[in-house]
Amino acid sequence: MYSFLAWIFIDLIFCSLIIFTKQQYTPDWSSLDKRPLPTWMWWAWKGNNPNPDTVAFMNKNYPPDWTYADFAEQFHAELYDPNEWADIFAASGAKYIVLTSKHHEGFTMWPSKYSFNWNAMDVGPKRDLLGDLANAIRNRTDIVFGLYHSMYEWFHPLYLEDKKNGFNTQYFPNMKTLPELKEIVENYKPSVIWSDGDWEALDTYWNSTGFLAWLYNESPVKDTVVVNDRWGNGIPCQHGGFYTCSDHYNPGHLVTHKWENCFTIDRDSWGFRRTAKLDDYLTIEELLNQIITTVSTGGNVLINVGPTSYGKIAPIFEERLRQMGSWLKVNGEAIYSSIPWKYQNDTINKNVWYTSSKDKQFVYASLLSWPSDTTEITLGAPVSSTSTRVTLLGSDVGPLNWRSASESGGIIIDVSNIKIYSLASDWAWVFKLENVSGSDEQQYTPDWKSLDSRPLPAWYDESKIGIFIHWGVFSVPSIVSEWMWWDWKGDKPNPKLVDFMKKNYPPDWTYADFAEQFHAEFYDPNEWADIFAASGAKYIVLTSKHHEGFTMWPSKYSFNWNAMDVGPKRDLLGDLANAIRNRTNIVFGLYHSMFEWFHPLYLEDKKNGFKTQYFPNMKTLPELKEIVENYKPSVIWSDGDWEALDTYWNSTGFLAWLYNESPVKDTVVSFILLYE
């Protein structure tokens, strides 16, 4: 059985408490977004789709009339020592913590007057677990105290009533969620509000903007509090303080808006599991990998541990936290108060990630894996000068010898005098570089000579094997090929296909009717990601849009002909992107057709001999920028270009933007180079 009533997030990155000006915020996202930043056991047992293993376990081990509430009587927290927890968290090097004040089960860890007989004072521990930890953290450490709070509750009658009413009533937020949030803010004054459980209803149902306006304008923490982005369906990664986007979010590239990678030491659960095996936990090397890659790309990390029901932090969690703390004592200057450098990942050494000191005097190169077959470390990004100095944090050897890798840049560091067993750090090593610059980024001009001179990103050359996924409305008829519409209604229809359609479909049937049947009802992007990972592939390419014009994402340039407006009613592309990035190391890429067989604007341009450019300017190019900016693919696999010259498509202009300015400019690979 899982321990179910407590988990703690532990966060690492320095959180400064900035006193903001007395600006007043209005209850709308435009105003609120301008404010500067200072395991589901019950559901698996009794939810809409019960887990058969959980049901079988309960039937075997508990009486037939056993309820989830009966577990609360066993939640004694008899060994809970908040001072001990505070000392462990301080030793970890964390700068703020976030405690689950209430998860989706609805049990509050404080004596809430809005949760009668379903809180830690009335049943179970018979104490204010939240308040005791807040006091210990503030009395014994310099750690900032924060709280997680679930907006919804799986089985609360008021929530279920609102849900039944299509969320047109607001009994639950008005009588439970919002009063609870104000209660924890006023009584415990957390400097982090980590909201969750928002996704079934819009932010207007939750009155999120109203609450946040009160939080920022009137609450006792209005000048210091930070919040995340989970305030209603469609809000994550769009609005809020810092973005979390999804659990385990680590995009691998620089994100300009402040963001957070929230992940678990237990790979499979946020809460404590009695059934966990050693391999279920992240190693310290894997933990540091998450920290280093996240900080290098501008994020914070929120590292989750799940305490036991009896109030102890399990030894495996404590060990990881203390290992992290020992590493930070040696290498913390590369993490705390650092900023992303010009490069995040090295240009030739994929095991090296960079940060910079705020004053930009120092660059830190974090090496994830020490090479066993060489006495030299090669870095491709830094450009040396006559006064360049290289040291290794935690080493008493002193400045290291180095030489330039080439005239254009790069440094080769001599580590022959370093005895790795004598270093103060046992995992992930940080080189401190002084008086270096980033190699000047070449600017590409919109002509093929310049664009073709761009080196192929190293990841692609190393990958060797990819997977192509053709999926769209054409998957519904599943006859002939993905060109079915053209073979049926194009310039030279396939007689056999025409006969097939007449025989099997009504006379007024159109291709658009197939979209209504494109339900994707069994689509599980996590399952897909696991299959692709098992294949050994290193990158995938999904058809974002084929020649039929149906976009697999909710494109604002494809009204009522996209997967959100018709058919699946979901962002098929975004869901797969998230699954691939959260569950695998596979690189995510997208196919995109430049033309569309029957789009009126394209047909108009074609009729004009492609001397007009209505279609590329109003459809193709805006769509391409949309998928790049929103989904950040590392592959753009272009197609459908052959009927017109590259000048019609403005291919060189798009590629110059892609290589010079886009969020994937350093990593993207493009195929079918967009010219005839």
C-alpha cells in the first residue's frame, strides 16, 4: 500500500525575496503576467478507470467495506520530527521547499475550517503538520517556505456537482478552493503557491485571476510570493509566475520565461511507495544531470521526495539530498545565482553544459561524465584569450594547462595532473573559465550560399537512426495512401478509388467528413514514446500537416481544420512532444507540407503563375513559425515544395530566421531544402 497523505518538493535554486513596487494588478492575465518574479492511489482504486492491480491488492489485503478514509486513521506520523526534516533540507543545499498542503484526495495537512474531519488535526496525526514544518524551517534554516495546493478534489460532492453542470456553477471554488487558499496564505504566509489540479475546468471557473489579484495586491505575502502556471485549462505554459508546463518539464534548450523542472527521485511516484526497488530511484548522477541541464537553460529544479506515513524521510531520499548538498558545497557557484551563458550545451561535447556568473566574469563548464580514455577535455564553444585561466572546482592542482582547439575557437584542457579519486566532488565536475568569450555566432543571410555553409548540428550526425510518423485525416479511410484525397479529387482521379467511394459512401460525402471520424480515441502518447525508445531510434519526425492541410496542432492559421477544432479535439502534436521529452532522450522533430492540394489561396497563386504569394505569406510561413515557436522541434522536415520556386516560398528568408533568431537556431536540422 502506498503512503498517501504527504509529499515534499525540495527546490534547489536561489530564491531572492525582492520587494516589489506598489503596483496594483487587475484580475486579468495581461496585468497579472506583468508582475516580476520574486501517487494517485485513491483514484487508481476508485476513479473512472480503476487500476486492476490496485483493485486486486485491495480486495486481497483489506476488508470489503474498507474505504480510503480508513487509511487516515492509520496516518499517525508518529515519528515526524520537523526539526529533523529542516536539517536534512538545509544539508541538501535547497533554497526553498514546497510542501503538499492538500493533494487531490482533499485531506488538508493543516486544521482547515473548510475541511471538517478530513484534516491532520481532526483525524490521524492530530497535529498541524504544515504549521510545525513552517516553524521549523523558519527557525532553523534560511530556506524559503512554500506550499502546493490542489484546486480540485477527486470525489468532493460540490466539485462533482459543478462538473455535472458543465462547470456552469461554482459551488466548489467559492466554498472550498478559494477559502482554503486564502486560509493558508493568511495563516502560514508561504512565499510559493504551487497550484495544481486545475485542468478539468477553465480559469474562469476557478476565478484564478481574482485570487491572484488579491494575492499580489492585498495578501500578507504580496511582495514576496511567487506562483506557478496551473490555474485552469489552457493556462499552463501561457500565464502565471514561473512556468511548469508539465511534470518533469526539461526542454533542453533556453527558455526565456522563468520556468521550473519539477521531477521525482522515485521515477514512478511522487508519494512514498513501500514496493519500490533500488532501480526505481534516480542515481545521484541522474539527479545532477537534471540540475545541471535545467539551470543551464534558465530553469529552477523542484526535486520531489515522498515521506512515509509515520513521518520519516526514507534513507534513500536522505542520501540523495545529502549527496546533492555535498556536491553543491564544491560546485555551488556554478548553480546559485548563475545565469545561462551564450551557449547552453557545448557545440561538440554533449556532456558539457554551461552557466555564467551574473557579472559575466566567469563561465562554468559542467562535465557530466569524466572520460576514461583521454587526458584532455575538449570544449567547442569557448574562445580563449591570452589571459584565459582554467581551474577545476574542488581541485587543489591550481590553474590547468590548456591550448586553443582551432583558430576559430574551442579549448583543449589538459587534465593529466588530475587524479579523479582525490577530487572533492565524486560526480559531475565543473571547470571555471576566466577571460573567455563565446565563439561569435555566425549570422546567415537569406541566400543559399550562406545557408548551406551552416554546419550540421552534431546531434544529428551522431543519431544515425530516426522514425517517421505519417498520421492525419488520411488515416481514417486508410486506402491507397496518404494521397487518398488527391487520388480521389485531384487532376487525374484514380478510377478504382472513385468507384470505391461511390460504392461505399453517400453521394454528398466529402473528405472533410473523414475528419469527423478521426477520433484518435486510443491515442496514448506515452505508449508511443515508450515504443520509440525501445526501438533504439534517436529522433522522431511527426507529420504536423500533410498536403491535405489538416494541422495536428491547434493552429490559428487553420480554422476548423485542425485536431483541436474537429475530430480528436486535442493537441495531438503537443501531447506527443511532451511525452517524448518527458519520458525519453529522443529528439523531437516535425514534418510540414508547404503546399495544400485544394487551399483556395494556393490555387489562386498557382493560377497566377506563382507571381502572387498569398498562400506562403498567409499560411505556410506563419504556420512554420508557429510550430517552431510553440513546439521547438529540432528537425524541420519540409515537403510539398515542388510546384514553385524557392523565391515563391521565401525559403531562404524563413531559414535565415530559423538559423539566426528562432528558439532552436543552434540545434535545428532542416531537410528537403525548400527549393526546386
